[in-house]
Amino acid sequence: MVTIVGLALLGFIIEDFLNSGSTYFRQSKNQVVTVNGTSVDYQEYQKRIEEMTEVTKLQYGLQSLNEEQTLDLRQSVYNSIVSEIVMKDVADKIGIDVTSDELFDMIQGDNIPPIVQQNPLFLDPQTRRFNKARALGVLKALENIDAVPEEQREEMQQMRNFWLFWEKNMKLQRMQEKYMNLLTKAIVANPIDAKDAYEGSVVSSDIVYAVQSLASIPDSTVQVDESAIRKLYNERKEQFKQKDSRVIDYLAVEVRPSKEDYDAINKDMQEARAQLAATDSSSSVENVISKYSRTPYMDFYISENDMRDEDLKRFVQNAEVGTMEGPIFKDDSYRLYKLLGRKSAPDSAKISDIFLAAPSGSITADLTRLADSLMTLLKGGADFAELAKKYSSFGSAENGGDLGWLTEASLTQANLGKDFDREVFSAPINQPTLVKTNNGYHLLKVTERTAAVSKYKVAVVYMDVRPTNKTYSKVFNDLNAFVAKNKTADQIAAAAKENGYELTPDVTVTGEDHQLGMIQDARQVVRWAFENKSKGKVSDIKECKSRILGTSDYKTTYVVAILRDVLKEGYQSFETVAPLIRRELAMRKKSEDVAAALKAKNLTSLQAYASAMNSRIDTVKFITMNTARINGIGLEPILNAYVAYAKPNTLSGPVAGYNGVYVFQVYNRTKDATPYNEKVQMREIEANTAPRVGYFALQKLVEDSKITDNRIRFE
């Protein structure tokens, strides 16, 4: 009876624990990142991503973000979260704070930081430069959204959210600056540092040398003790930290167009050629290009300087008007050219413009009267720049209407209208011209034109060859059949090559990774690796995307992964890094042994050493203590030091370096005439050192924090 009651009580206790703990477990599973005990859940993380997405779109005038932009944005949000938590912990401990007065000073003070100066809310609409008065006015308006008309409140709320986002970033930035300043104020150079830095930069040596390369000596010629490897491993253990990671092998099959796909595009190109050959009218040519080409019709003349296509440039140089060339196949695309016209004309024109925008998109009688009045004033000698500043709706008004130099191509892209484009290259120099467009009136003045050059109007058809659905299906089905037949990791490894697949082995991925080799978006492969624990497990087929260089298109790669190992956060094992350490110690031992053997020969000339090394004599100039990489040699800091202190015209060495053993002779040494100034030199050292100290200190704060990154669960 006692046993039964005891078991019943234990059951109640366990049930109560599970019920009370369920909230904790749910919360724990919902945490995206935890930094030093402070957690951010998925809802907050997603809110931050959405907030930054809207800010980015507003700041750069984007309708949406592509995959790469979204990926960068997510990483930026994560970095911001970590930095904020880490910085808050430090600030609380040492008493750093940023007051509202300091934030106000960042906007209205004497030293406005770039983060404020570049904020679109505070830019003058005409000059596109930071304006203190506008900034203050905007902030006052955002504090009292209820006072604006109801139809404007949604837009004002967006602006307010935009500002609050940047205010938070300003506060973090200022807090980081304060922390870095505390550290950098402690960086003080001393006279010894100053003298050493001066000598290291002004004394330059030219040498002749011979080198015994260590790469030509097998590692097997030297013995490295296991105890030496383990000793160096323990000394450098902090360098061998590893994140929670997975080791995988993977098959990657890029979907490439089939022969049928190429043939189909080639057939379309032949049709486009036939249709282009049959017409010269602008509208018909535009219809053909619209039907077949991935690029629009260029209904303007262009000079060779503006042609990015080298084949097109070569074609126009020799072609007669009406002739065609192509289809030409290059870089997985076909191209076809037809020369529609050639003329000699200025490449570009420098213009100024007063734009009178039509209210609500329709030209009114009042606007017409204003345009006529301004033309009368200009013809009477009125100052064009002053009228532009007063009346023009363009942002160029602040510059007196100056739009700079424009080509026919840039005019077409500006979409100011064909009448406007025509006047730019035909209107008399320095005589105002009135141009009416659908959007309003332009009072145009052409101030300069370049000399005449050959310009061409060309019909160009570009067609990319891309895999069809049939090709995608075949590649997928073939890979699926291979995996179905070879179910285990060992079977896949054994059969991959003979079936035309390449297995990439031993790739380590962390929870932060999105890319796999050259595959840009392989996140689902990484997620699969972290969701599985069984070594040797084979994934299903994952569809991954990568942007095609120079286009907005993506290519598809099918991936099958094999989980090889699960590496927990901590330190890489001795067995993992021992080969690397062994290699380093072997190089060091070879260098020391070769140097000792050469020294024992007691040779007296550089030529004798070169013969003993089976090497040749080379020359290198301008070596200082500060030379990072010696020309023709590379990174050899010990050689820098020996050269700096070697007696000129005296044989020096052998010197045991990282990559070789060197014997040299300084044949020329020069010293810069710049006089030594201790104070100036010390200031330079402090100015160069302080920013690095501050930056690395912030990095170290993050590195030393206890961070649990669970993003792999959610994205």
C-alpha cells in the first residue's frame, strides 16, 4: 500500500514538473540567439528583420530585396542583436550611457556623424545634402503625428519607424565609440617605439641573395617528435577553437542546358534573323526585339566608347548599314546584330535645364504662361542659373540647373522625351529652347558639345540558353535513380565517378553557413546536416540556387549530402590539427638543419653558396623593417631584421626563414632625408594603433561572450 501511494505521489510530482516546465521548453525552443544569458526569441528576431527590410527599401528606393540582399540583411540583424546585448552588458558594468542630449547633439551639433548626415530624412530635396533645419523640422513633425492630416499618417508612421531604427543604431554606435575611446586613450607611444618606427621606415636596403627553398625538401627527411607537436598544440589551443559544426560529403549536379535546349534557342535566333532582315522600320525592328531579346530596343545612336559588347564594337567598325551578323554564341547566350544607321555627331552635350513640372500630370494655362514668361526673360539676358534655382522642379536647381554631360544613351534612360533628346543635339549653343513634354515644360540650354565621332544605331537580339523543364526533370530523375540504387554513403562514394558524378569530401559547415563551395544558397543542405545526428546518413535531393554572373537569373544545382561527423563547440581535437602542426614544425626543422649544414661549409662567397644550394643569385631592392612582403620572396620578417642590421658589402647568413634559407649581401643602403621628430612619430603611432585597438577590443568582447546561435532551426 505504501509503495502504491509513493508511486502515485511520484507521478503527481513528475506531471507537475512537466506541466510547469512545458512553458520553459517551449520558450527555449523558440529562442533564436542567447548572448550571456539574454535571449531573443523568433518573434522579436523576425520583427527586427521586417523592420530592417522596410528601412532598407525606404532608404534605397527598392520595391523588394533579392535573395542575396535578404541574406546579408539577416546576418546584419543578427550581428546587431549580438552587439547590442554585449555592449549593454559592458556599459552597465563600467557606467557608460548615451543621453538624449548627446543624441540631439549628434543631429544639431558641430560634428555630425556620417550615420546622421547620410540619413535620407534629413537631406535637402534640392541639394541632397544634410540640412540641420530640415532634420529638426522632421523630428518635430514625427513627434506629433496626430497633428497631420489622416491621409498622411500612415506615411508619417513609416518615417517615424525609420527614424527610431536609426536612433537605436546611433545610440549603439556612440556607446561603442565611448568604449573604444576609453581604451584608445590608454594607448601612448614611447620614445623607443617612435625611434624604432622611424628607423624602420626611412632606412632602405638593396640586396643580392641566394635562397635554398624548403619546398623542394621532402618532409620525410626530418623527424618531428610527437611531444613537440603536442606541446605546440597546448600552447596554441585558443587558436584551435571550433564552433558547433558538421562534416559532410556532397554530390553537386548543376542543371545545364541540353543539346535540345541549345537547338531550340538557335532556331528562335534564326527566326529573329529572318524577321530582322525583312524590315528596316523602327517599329517593326522594335517588335522583333521585344519578341525575342532579353534586352530592349536601343532606339538611339551610340558611340563605340559606350559599347560594352566587344563583338558589337568590332561589327560596327566594318559593317555597312543594313548588314547583319550572327547568331554568335558566347557565354551561354546567342547574339545577333543589325546595323540600322551610322552618323557623325557629338558624343555628348553639357546642358542646363529649368523644369516646370505639370501639376497632377496635366499642363495648365498658368504653367504655359510661366514657361513663356521665363523664355522671354532668358532671351532678354536674365541669369539662367538664378531662374533655375527659383523655378526648376529638378534637384539640379541648386546647381543652377546644370545637368552635366549627357550622351544619347543616358538621355534615353532619363526618359525626358524624344523632343527633349533631339533638342540636346540640335539646339544652338547657349540659346535657351522651350521643350513641351507630357510632364511639363523644359527650358533647355546647351552650353557645350564634344567633337563629332562615329555613332551607330544597332538592333541587337540577345537570347540566353537556359534549361527547360524537361532538362530539369531528366537531371533530377537521373540523380534520384542513382541515389535509389546506391543507398549508403559507401555505395555512393564507390559508384559516383563511374556514373559521372563528383563527390566532394570532408567539407565542414557551421550553423551560420549558407554557401557550399560555389553554390551560393545551400542553406537547406546545412540545415539538414544540423537536423541529423547519424553519421553516414544520406540526404534527399536538395535544390539549391546560385546567381548567374552578370544577370538577374539563377542556376539550379541538385545536391545530395552525406553526414560524416558531428563536431561540438569547443576545441579541435589534437588528432585533427596534428598534421598542420607537424607540417609547420617540419618546415622549421628543415630550415634550421639546412642553415646549420650551410654554415658548416664555411663558404666565403655568395656564388659558392648559390652553387651549394643549387640556386641562382637574385636582386631585390627597397627592403625596410616595415616591408610586409619582400618582392620575389614573400613574408619573411626575420630576413627584414637581418637585412636592416647587416653590414653593407659583407656576406650575411645563412638565415633560417619560414620558406627558405637565405644568404645575402647588402650592396646599397639609403636613408630618407626626413628629419626625426619624436612627437610627430609618436602621434603617428598612436593614430595608427588606436583604431585597431578599439576595433579588436569590440571583436574580443563578442568572442569572449557565451553565444548560442539557433538560427539554423528557423532559417
